[in-house]
Amino acid sequence: MAVQFFSDEQMERLRSYPDIGREELIRFFTLTRKDLGFIDNLSRGGGRGSAARLGLAVQLCTLPWLGFVPDDIRSVPQAAVQRLANQLAVFPGALEQYGRRAQTRSDHLKLGLKYLGWKPVPTRGETLKELEQFLLDRAMEHDTPSLLFHQAAEHLISSKVVRPGVVVLMKMVGSARNAAGALTSEKVDHLLTGPMRADLDRLLVHDPEIGTTRLAWLTTPAVEATPTSIKLAIGKLMYLRAMDAHLLDLSMLPRERRRFLATLGRRSTVQGLERRGERRHPIPLALVAQSAVDQLDEVIALFDQAVSARESHAKAKTDAALAEGAKKGEARQLLMDVILPVLIDPAIADEQVGGMLRERIGMNKLREVAAVSWRPLPRDHGRLAALEASHTYLRKFTPRVLEAIDFQGGPGTADLIDAVAILKDLNRTGGRKVPAEAPTSFVPARYADYLAKARKSRDDTAFRHYWEICTILALRDGLRSGDVFVPGSRRYADPGTYLFTPEQWQAKRAEFCHLVRKPADASEAIEQVKDELHQALEDLEETLASAAPNDVGAVRLDEAGQLVIPPLSAEDIPAEAKALREELSGMLPFVPIASLLIELDARTHFLDCFTHAGGRKTKLSIEQKRNILAVLIAGATNLGLTRMSEACGVSYDTLAWTQEWYVREETLREANTILVNHHYKLELAKKFGGGTMSSSDGQVMANKR
């Protein structure tokens, strides 16, 4: 396997400084007070001059950004140089004088590594082993070398380890890919028996029966839902089952590795696989294992689409018939508009009605309308009758689908599953008459009349057609709803497989019951619920008994005995309480939110939770605390960093850098915990409850008995 997977131009870019955006500039090229102190101390220790200070600062900021320091430090983006020069109060052009002695750059880099807590380039020992293991684990998930390279670089940055050279890291990626291939072969070797290897090799051989290789045949999906396509899909499914592909267990490989190998098998040519020699077998092995599931899902999906297409065709046919019938009905309706006024007019004698209508309407029109037959429509407007015309079409593929697929049902589908079993038996034996005990409870009410009429007239053929179509439709609907499932399928799997197994639930049961405050024993839980229900009913009876008949604001029974629950009314605050609230509010001084947070930090020290993301735990300066409070207020008030910068006078860059390095999810969570604990200990807070429930909008929650 080739080691170099980057072009020379790409390799050069990976060794050099890339372009930098505003966010990266703020995040990485902002010096803290401690950083400035480190640089100044070094200057006093011998690394004198503006060039040395600026060069060292560039190295300090480059390491967390790129994970290494390019050889040509002077090629750092000019915006970064300008930003550092402003913070150091030096001339940006001084960087041109830095590092003329390679030893100076090397010494500064060692000092910077020690200061930042970074490790040098791994060449041996535990650090190198960790990197190799990381690459092997990622290579088992995917095989893209460039992605592995960048993941390794990010891993090294997070571990504070200097990135090796591009060529060295590319070699490590290549070794990891080779190791992943060898490990994959080792893990699946027990599945690659002699017969299985022979079956996999036959996938690569041209088969005159199908006119191509079995590999190409298996990886070519259906393009339309026709009986021919369904038969072909079932043939592929049977072929895979014949080689026990549906029984293969590749769980010893990571899911991503299995998916990668199967994808590689679909995209590879026969020649490409053959060039891999004996190491090719895991690829088609993963392909057939996944294809066994995919092909099963494809057969069911094609079955659904083909049945639904005939149903849609029947619907279109009946809709057209209804539209035509509506046109004919319109002619009759127009006649009624003439006939009804004559019939209801008492001034017209009965013996004159017929002659008057014939004269007004005309005999030709009457004969034309009377010639059109008019029969009442069934409940489904003839949908099942129209679908019955497609019975022969459906029979081209439904028997094979029922024979190939093991349909199983959940609760409430016993009759449907029995009907499917009966239909499969009729298909297998060639029987034409549906047994009298065949279930029909799954037949929709709108279709029930068809079966009843066929049964009453002893038309076994019609009954068989209607019953079979209803069974197929119910099976299709059950697959869509999840009431019917297929073992081994991914798309149509048993919904119960997404739930905890009894063993998993047993381990989590005690914790769940503790959280919801319910007993773990079912009988105890039922008794507890009964007690709560009885208590609630007693409270309701007491409330109803105390309600006055004319009290429209109370829960009551009206004259008809119906329960009336009026809308909740706002809490009525006594005038004394309002006066007391205003008096107390007047006694409280106006306090800016920033001052309040400063006092809160003095009591709780919650700002100490906001530590630097780089892991440097130093005492926060007054300016850093100020910046953190500004970021917190900006987020809490939706003011944003730009407007907060304008309001408090701290630059946007400083606030953005503070938010990036100090205000993170974990620091916010820790600070919030300290504040909650402090609040819980206050004497006044205990007057409002135990602290296990809260009301964010200040509503009063109380249970009245």
C-alpha cells in the first residue's frame, strides 16, 4: 500500500502556515497576563530583544493552533504578527530578525513546550504507542488516509503532543491501515470456511445464466416495482440464503468497519478484488452479510410499492367513475328542480301533474335521463371491486413474497398472521376455496359487504379474491405501522428490539423506580395508584358537595349532571400583601446586575469554576473576572458580544477569546451547581419548598386538600 497519499503541493501546505480567520486569530493569538510574564522573564534571562519576544510569542500561539511549529516562523499570517506585536508593544517587523540561529528557535520551542505542558514529537515509549493504537482504532472504522491523517493531528493537539513530520505521520497512517486489514482478516477467519471461501470466489466468476458476475448481479438494485423486479429480488435473497449469508455474525468488527467493507465490495471491480489475493475475502464476506439484510428490505419495499400502485390505480378508476356519475347526477338534479315545485304546489291537481311535467320537460329529455341506469354505490364507492380486477396481476408476485418472507405480528395481529398462514398454505397446495374458519376481523368495514355477499351467494371464487386482496392490503398496512415485522430485517424489524431487554431493564429498574418514586413491585404500584385514585375521587366529591349551584367559577355539576370545570382564575392577592410588597421593594436599593454578580462571587466564589480550556489552573485576575462576567451577562440577556463590548468598554476580541477559552459547558455546569447549593442552604429559600421542584415563571404551585 502506497505511503504517500498527499500530493507534493498538499504536503507543502501541511508543513506551512495556513490562512487564518478572525475567530482563530482571537482564540489562539491572545496572550494572557501569565503568557506575557513568561515572555518577559525569558527576555530578562538572556533571550533579549523585540525579535526574541515576538518569535517566542508566535511559537507559543502556533502550537495550540496547528499542533506543531513550521520551520519558517516568519511566514506566519501577518494579521497574527500584528496582533501579537500590539500586545507586546513591539514593532511587527522585528520578527524578520528572529531565529537566524536555529538553536534559538529550538531552545525557545523547548521552553514553550514546558510552559504549555506539551510533549515533544513522539519517537518511542507510551506516547507513540497511544498514537499507533488511536490510528488503528480509527482505521478499523474507515479507510480514508487523508481523514486518518487529520484525525491523528487533532488527537495529538487534544493530547498536547507535537505533531510529527508529514512523511512520518503518513507512514504511521499507512501502517495503521495495513494493521486494520490484518486485524479484520484475523477476526473473521473463523467464518471463512472452505465452502464459504468457494462461495465468495464464485461471486467473481462470470455466470452464463445471468450474463454477468454474481457480484455485479447482487449489487444492482431494482429500479421499478414490477412482478419481474420482485421475482429477481427474491431470487437474489434466496441465493444469499443458500450461502448462509443471513446467518453470518460480524459483530466482532466495528459497525463502521462492516459498512466500509461492504461499500468497498460494491464499488470494487472483480480485477481489483482479485489483486488483493487471500486478503480479499473479508470484503465480499461483509458485502453478502449486509446484502442479506438489504435484499430482504428491498423485497418487502417492492412488495409494498407494487401493491400500493395497484391500489392507487383502482382509486383513480373509481374517482373517474364518481366524476362521471356526478355529471349524470347533475342532469337528474336539474330535473328535480323542475319536478319538485310542481309536486308540492297544492293548486295543481294530481291528474294534471303528469301532463304538466311532460309538457315542461319534454318527452325526449325524460327518455334520455331514464335510459341511464342508476345503482346505489357500495360503502367504498367500488374501490375493492376495481382492485379485484388486478387480482391476476397481484398473483404474479404475492405468493412468492409470502413464501420467501417470515411475517410475524405483534399484539392484536393474530387473526392477520393466521390469515397469511392460510393464504400461504392455499398457494402451496393449489387450493381455491378459503376455509370457512378463515379469519376476517382485519377486513375494513368498507370492504366487509363484498365478502358477505360472496359468502351468501356461495361464490367461492369471488370470496377468495376479495379475502386475499384484503389480507394483502392488511399485511402491507401492518408493515407500515410496525404491527407486522420481519425477523432479520433492518427497516421492518420488531419495534420491541428498540426497547430494553428484560436483562437490561432489570439493571435499570431500581434506579427508574427511585426517580419516579414508585415501588418496583407491580402489585404494590397498582395498589398505590388505586389509593391515589380513591383519594382524588374523595377530594372531587368534597369539592362538588361544597360548590354552590350558582357559583360559575367553581367545579360543579350542572342541571344535566355534567361535570363543569371552569378555567383557572388568577390568584387573588390581598391588598395587604400588595402594600407589603411595595414597601419591601422600596426598601431595596437599585443594584446593577454586574454588582450583584460580583457580590455573589464574593460569597460563593463561583467564578473560580471558569478555568482555562488549556488546563492551566491559575488564579483569575480582576480583569479576567470582569471579562467572564461580561460574557455571562451578554449571553443571559441576549445582548451579544458586540453590543456588550460597546456597553462595557472591553474589546470584542477580548470577550470572544474569553468566551472561547473560559465559558464552556462544563464550567457553566460547575458554577451553576455551586450557586444552586448556596441557594439551597439559605434560610429564606427553605420557606419555598424542598428545592426538588421549580417554577421558572414564578407561578405558585400548591396542593390543596
